[in-house]
Amino acid sequence: MLEAMRRGVANLLVKLLLGLLIIAFAFWGIGDYVVRGPSRSGTLATVGKTEITVDEFRQAYQDETQAIARKLKLGRALTPEQAKLLGIPPRALARLIGLAAIDLHATNLGITVSNTVLDAVVRSDPTFHGLDGKFSRQNYGRTIRQQGYRSEPLYEQARRRDLLREQLTETLGAGATTQQFLVEALHGFTDETRVIEYIAPDFSKLIAVAKPEESQLKEFYEKNKRQYVAPEERKTNLLLLTHQEALSRVGVTDDEVKAAYEAAKETYDVPEKRRILQLPFPDKAAAEKAFGELSKAKDFNEAATKLGFAAADIDLGLYTRAGMNDPKIAEAAFKLKKNELSRPVEGEGKLVVLLRVTEIEAGKKFTFEQVKTEIKDRIAGERVGQQLQAIHEQIEAGRAKGTPLKELAEKLKLPFQEIAAINPTGKTAEGKAVITHADAGKFIEAFFAATVGVETEVVELSDGGHAWFDLVAVTPEKQRTFAEVEKEVRTNFVATERRKEMASLAAKQVERLKGGERLDAIAKALGAKVERTPPVKRIAKEPPPGLTAAALQQAFALAKGAAGSAPAADGKSYTIFRVADVIAAPDASAEQAAALKADLTKQLRIDLLEQYVAGLRTRYGFKVNEKVFLQAIGKQPGQPDTDGDN
């Protein structure tokens, strides 16, 4: 339990919104929510009266696959088969169901997000800022389009929903705290160390697998037939219209760039910023008296504290001159030298203050030469949508006339690929990747959802571009005969038998250790050397050299002096080990205890959120249409899995 708690500690909202909503599937199973009756066209699921469309699911599915690909640092998109193996389709749907339930609850409670709050959140997002550090409408529009939003209202609607959900979920977990005994138990669990002795014999000298008879190979083949199936392959033609391709066709003249610079020259300058301390007073006389005391003080902060001003209350933060609300106070503040105290300043509304500037960030003026590339890119970025649309319309017009994709590609000088054969993993029969584009996973998913002779839908690229394809032919999956794969079967059979023999030999050595024999004596008999680890913890970034993570975890489940074995990291040998020493965790420091308490409190909040979402599911109820769901993931109802799952 404690180890699971330790591993589960993560960002609260990320865990809720991207992961933990899978509980709807984990606890009740697909049979509890799948319905097989009719549903509205395009409706994949309902939560209460809220509908989840196929388009929403596809977007969530795409978000999940891209997030996993980034986390795994693949440098490319996941294939549909990889996504299925990772459980992404049900997880994406579960997330949508959970979020819809939270949205319903927020509506029922009357929780809202004002336009003022939303505007402040959007404008404070540094992603949308320009070189001057201010909100840039151009950056805003370009960035949200790159994120897949077709308009600003759609992005703002999504952001408003996020803020509503945050209000609910953060409030729910705000009062959770962790008892001290749990902190102590977790510390004892995670900071206990062990010393492990082990040997790694050369099994290639100890084990010899007899040459298999043909009858053995055929029996092995029959038992593992699914391993020797040639997957379905599809022949397609692919036409690409990428954002970069369209951008390269957008013309921007030097005169246009110069005119844009002159029209908004001041916006390219980074204004000076100052950290301003502001001490307010009821009248000018009180301010003058305080000025007399503060101007003579050796320690300004100490003197200000004696006058009743806390440091946090008088620090306004870093401001540009234009960013200050009161122009009179701004003018006075930006005339001061660093650490200079102003005379009393009367601002608007008869506000009397003393000012002091503690930090000055110099502004910077950018010349035309310094920003012309940015301006040209911005203008081109604003026009690229029109270019994409124009080419898109030309291609659609050609397809309506029956013009082959290859001919359209030649006419419009666009990238075109004839794919002779591609399987669901995105590779050829020889294991070579067919498509190198970042959206390869999208293409493969579309290829294997298409039908020969039926016009396919345009594929939206992650960069805002488009792709078209025609499915030319389908080669069904085929069971390869024994004769075709005999060499492969022989290799697999020998490897399997070798693993069995290694496991058996290792198990015998463990029994010898349990019987009281010394590890060094066994090592000598096997021609191995005894190695000894330094004290190691059960949860480590990497296991100690010579041991796998599985061996380490097994060693922490054993008593002092007990022994075990585990496959080596290369899978070609075994490690035999014994627990030489168990060292209890020292008392936790104050910093360690505080960190553990914070981690456990986060986990407690996550547990509360799990229960919360489960309760919403029960309150509102939800159903999923099996037929629509299977079609959305590119599989027909009743079609068996082809990924090896039973």
C-alpha cells in the first residue's frame, strides 16, 4: 500500500483530468455502461443528458496518444495498435465521461467563471505574449490554432470549462491532511536500505539445449500460431498539404514588412520595469512625518515595519510605467533612482503615498533589422490560413471530378506517397517504417478504418494542414505456414527451452542457499564471482549494477538471509542473490517529514477526487454505444482483436 501511495504522488489536477477518470471503467467494467440499442448519429456516449460526440472522442484520443508519445520521447505518433495496447481508447473515453460529469455538477451548483476572470487568465498566459512581454493578439490566434482550436470562442469555451473544474476539484481537496503515523510509516518504508549479495553465472557454459525434433517444432508452432500470423496490409495513396508547405507559398514583400513595423513600432520595444514599494498615508502631513523618519533610517525595511508596514503589503511588484493605474504615481516612481525614497506624492483620488524603487529592469528598443524576420513570419502566419484554404478547395474540387490524387499532387506540386503495403504497426512485412511524418499514427488509423471504393475523409494534421488518401487494396491477415516460418519457430523454441533450463538451474541454487550452503561455495561451483551492493533503497531511479528492478523489489520482500533469483536485464541469464543485511531507516529530518506529508496529502486528495467522480457517475449515470465506440476506434462490432489479447 505504502509503495503504491509513494508511486501515486503526482500533480493533483493532472492526475484527475488525465488519468484517474479511468475509474469509471476500472470499477464497473464495460458491461455496466455499454448499450447496444440505437443512438443518435455521431453520439458515442451520454452522461445524464449530456452527449459525447465521436468528434470529441477523437480529439481526446488524439490528445492522449500525443501526450503518451511525448512522455515516451518517441519522436513520432503512436500507431493505433500501440494505442490499443496502452489502453488509450477506453482511457480517453473515461476521461470525457468524468469531465462531463464534473461539468454537470458545476452547472447544478451554479458555479460560473466571469468574462473578466477568463480574460485575465488568457492574457496572463506567457504562451500568448510577444517580445515586449505583453499579450499579443497575433500570437494568441496562431497558438490556439496550432493547438487544434478553430476559433478563439472555442478555445475560450474550453478554458472556461477548465477553470470551472479547477474550482470544484481544488475546493474538494483543500481540507485534506495527513496524520503523522502515516508519514512515519512511509518514511520507514522508503528509506529502509538493504545490502544484497549476488552471482551472475555464465549460463551459456552451464546449459545446452538439445537440437529440437521436427515434431517438437510443429507442436510449438501449433501452440503459438497467433505469433506467426502475417498482419493485414493495405495499399494506399497519400497526398500531404502541410502547414509548412502552405507557408512556403505565402509571399510577403519588404514594403509590407516595413509598413507593419512603422504602424506599430512602439509595440516591439520592451519597456522599462520597476519594482515599486508604495506606503499609503491618510494625509500629506502623516506622509511628511514618515518621510523624515524613513529617509534617515539605516535599514529602510526595519523602519517601515516599525511604522506598521509589512514588506509583503507595500511591494507592488514589477511594473511598466503604462501598467500602473495612477499616472501621477507612475510619473513619480519612474523619476526615482534605485533605492531612492520619494517625497509625498498625491495621486488620483487624494491618495498620498511614499514611493521607493528597489529594482530596475532596463527597457530595450528593437530596430527594424532586429524584428523584421518576426514581422514577416507573423504576416505570413496570418495569411497561411487563406493559402491552406485555397489549396484545400482546389484539391476537393479535383476529387469531386474524380481526378486521381497523384495527378493533383503533380499539378499542385505537393508531396505524394504511393504506399504499396503497410500493416497496423505502420511497417512493411520486413519491419521497415513506411511513414515518417509526425502524424503517422493518424494516417494509419484512418487507413485501417477505410473501405476500398468508398471516398475517404480529409485527415486534419496536427500543424493545421490536411492530408488526403485513397485506399487502393486490402490484403487480409494470413496465417503463415510452418514451412514459411520454420527457421523463426526453431529460434523461438530454443530460446524458450533455454529460459526454462536457466530458471530451473537458478531455482536449484536458491534451494541450496535455503538449505544453508554459502553463496561463495555455489559461486565457485558455477564459475561465478560473488558481488555485493552498497546499501540500497527499494525505490531508486536505477537499480544497482548487476540487479534488475524486479530482483531489487523481490529482495525487499525477503527477510534477512533469504535468497531468490530473477532474469538478468538481457534476458539471456539469471541472477541468484541473497539479502545480506537489512538496515532500518534513520529518523526523518524535518524537511523529509514535511515533503512526505505534502506527498501523502496530495495522494489523499486524489483519493477524494476518485470518490467524487465515482459519486457523480452514480448520480448522473452514463451509457456508451458499443457500435459507435468500435467504429470510432476503427473496428467493426464482433470483429476480434488482432493485437494478441484474448
